[in-house]
Amino acid sequence: MKPIKSPKFYVRCASSLVTVLTFLTVLTSVAFARINVVTLPGRDSVQLTIYNSADLTLVRETRYLTFRKGLNKLEFSWANTLIDPTSVEFRALTHADKVEVLDVSFPPRVTNTLEWRINSEVAGEVQVEIRYFTSGISWSADYVAEASRNEKQMDLAGSVRVTNNSGEDYENAQIRLVVGVIKLVEDIAQLARQGRPGQPMNMPTTLAFDSLDLKDRNEARRALGALAKSAAQAEERPREIIKEGVSEYFLYTVEGRDTVPNGWSKRLPSFKAADVPVVSYYKFEREQWGDQVMRFYRFKNDKENKLGNEPLPDGDVKAFRFVTDDKLYSFVGRTSVKYIPIGEQVEMNLGNDPEVMCKPTLTNWEKTDIRFDDKGAVAGWAIKETWQIEMQNSKDIDITLDIRRNFSGDWSLATDAKYEKVDASKVKFVIPLKPREQQKLVYEVTTRYGTDATR
């Protein structure tokens, strides 16, 4: 079995170097610096808190180290990974009051490595935590909507996909996913590549939180630290995703543990809601979509509509519709949705539906009410246009067609059909159509120009 990689940790006792220094004075300083270095045991546990709005993951890992009483030296190496060295932190979880980090520095002439000098008042095993940011680990959401035959309800299922391209393997990791907006002032991957040689450690990466409005660096770090401790470690049992609110963020904790090697991607189920009320409707607006009729599904993320337990992260949606009583279904379309807070109504544009037709035709055009000024020049006039819109529903279900028409200038509309004025330049006709039904509507629009436009 291929061993799992991890950042390299080494420990050495300062007192044991005295004899080595005397004995090996002819060796180079680089060789001397790495004498009597012992590789530490692997991780005892690791927790990955992955943001979906930025290329940022908080890694929290624990190890059991054996310290000698007095001065110990611990090295951390991040070669060939996207770990941000400016974010690396060390603390003792057991004997915390007897284990103290004296200082931290980059070893001279050794790349991608830092060194902690640690004073321990105890000799023996100590559980420690290493925490840092990395980039290259991401997650995304996917949804599948299965609409009923009459498109009045749907089953909505969500899943999350986690991908690791950080250059680092994480064995037996607990995975936590954060929904929320975070902006990086400094890019984590860039900091990892730079290595920041010579810069003191324990300086947090500069972060700006939109929803928490935290500008102070230390406050940002404490907020992330609190987030890292907010969920209990999951026990081994069938996969679930536990959701909980953390301030204005939302935290998804994947139960159980997974080995997350570099180059790894895995899809995990998130939720499934049955019989979610949905409104299926169709839109026609030539200025947006040409002569195509676009199909939409609309639903609300609240408990009244069988959802609303958590915000829904942005992701891709595949929609299907059952077309027979024995659950044979057809593909409707696919789209992307943005972050959906609890209580928000969602419109999903599923693309063109060729079974619904809308065809506007200009049937008459005339210039009227021509006015002249005192010198005989044309000063104002009106244009009257008569439009006929043919509509056809070739589907086997009732539909609602939303037709938008746009006008400019000083205009007025005359029609027997009901319509709504959306804004100063747009009207909307909402037409219900039965299966296989055809309809026509006619309207006349008058647009005034010149001095006539002020009347």
C-alpha cells in the first residue's frame, strides 16, 4: 500500500547536539542542521474545513509527540504543497501549561521549512495540534430536481463534491464544508509558492469577512479558530451531512472519515426533499432570448415548501420530469443557481422548450397625427403599430406563458387582453394555455415623436 504523504515534521533535542557539534565540525552548516533529526509519527486525526466561496481550507491536525524535558526543536516542511507558511500554528493539547513555544523561524539554507523551539517541563508523550491554511481543496454543490408529471411538485436532492489538488494527502480526515462569503486580500496559493523566507511566523493571512465585517487580522484569525472547534468529530457510521449555523455562515459536517489523497474527488449526498411545491412557467422576451420560449421552475427555500432547514449553496442543477405513471422521466434542462438563503424564492432557467411556441408578427404600421411648425417643417407625428402574437402549447399539460414586450419613447398601448406594466418601457402578458391549445392576442402600440411627444 502506498504510504500517505503529510507535511514533514521532525523533532530533535538541543542537549544532544552538543556532542554532535564537537564530533562533526568539518561538516557543512546545512548538513549539521539536520543531524539527529527523527521523523515523527503520522497524524492521529485531521479535520478539513473547506470554504466554497474562496480557495481556502483550514487544516487542523493532531499528533502524539514524545518530548524530552528541556529544549526541543520541531520542524515543519511544506515542499510541493499549497500550504500557506504564514498561517502555521502549533499548540499543545495535553500538558498545555508545561509546553511553551519559545520562538519560530525559517532554518537557514533549508527551503520550505520552519522550526519551532519548544520548552517542555515534562518528558513523555504530548498531544499537539498543528493548524494552517491551504489552497487547492474545493467543494461544490450539485442538485437533481425530479418534477411530477403535472409539474406541480418535485423531489429535490442535493449532493456535494470535494476535490483535492493541494499537493498534500490527508488520511482519515473529517470533512467540513462552509457556506458563506469570504474574500482573501492575499492569495493563499501565492503565499505558499513565495514561502515568505525570513518573515516571522504566527502572522495570520489577511482576511476580510463580508458577512461578519471583521477587518482586524487577529479578529479574523480568532473567528476561523472558533469555527474550527465548533463541531464535534463525527463517529464512524453511514454517511450523512450535519448542518448547523455558525454566525452568518452555515457549516456542513460530513459524518465519518475519508482518506483524501492529492488528485482525489468524491461526491457525497447532502439532502433529499420530497414533494416540494414548484411552479412551472414559460417566458418569452425577444430582447433576451430571441424567438425562443424559455422554461422556468420556481420554488421557495422555506419550511412551508418542504425546505428551509439550511441555506442552499450555489451549484449546478439537472432537472427531469416524470412523463408516465410508472416514473419514466425525461430530461428537462440544466442550469446553475446562486447561493439561496433560507426564505428566498428561486427561479431556475432550464433553457428553451421547443414544445411551446410564441410568434409576434407586425400586421400593420402607419404614421399619423403629423404636425408642422410655422415654417412648414414637420414638428411631430405618431407611429401606430398593430401586433399579433400567436401562441401554441404542444405539451400534454397546462402551462402558463409570460410574454414581455419592450417599447421606447412616449408610448401607449391598446388591447382587449389583460396586461401588467412592468416598468416605463415594458409590459407583461400572462396567458394560461391548455394542452395542445393555440391562442392569439392582438395589441396596438402608439409612439409619439417630436412636439407631439409632449402632449
